[in-house]
Amino acid sequence: SIASADMDLNQLEAFLTAQTKKQGGITPDQAAVIAKFWKNHRTQIHESLVSQSRWDHGLKNMSWRVDLKSQLRHIDQINTPVAIVEMELGKNGQ
């Protein structure tokens, strides 16, 4: 929750306080350790999450076709072309 919300120090403190008050939650000592870890590693954690969620710019394969509508409710829409495009994305080196 802390990492996905990229909490600042005020949000972190409020979140950890709520977690210590929750039944079955964390202890104040655990909250202090988590807070210290987050303060020291927030930037690296955020960069790691962003890099894992980013797509590479690689088009592995692309194919397309044009279909014609042959049956519709309105006669003026018959034989209207419809393009269908299929794209396959891939990571660099794959």
C-alpha cells in the first residue's frame, strides 16, 4: 500500500499509526522500522515499480485485413469496409 500510493512522510505516518491501532496490526517498533526503510529507499522502490510497469517500444508483429459488412439492420451500411488490425508487442530481444 505504501509503495503503490508513493506516500510522502505525512501520509506514511498516518498510515502506520492506523496500522498500529488496528487489531492484529503492527507494533510501534515495526512501524518505526518500516518508516525508516521507506525514508531511505523510497526513490529506488518507486523507480523499480515504474520500470516494471512500463512497456517497451517494440512491435513484434502486425497484420491487418479489411472485411465488408454483409448483413445489417440498415441497408445503407451494407458493404461498409471494416479494418481489423492485430498487433503483437514484444520486449526488446524477444
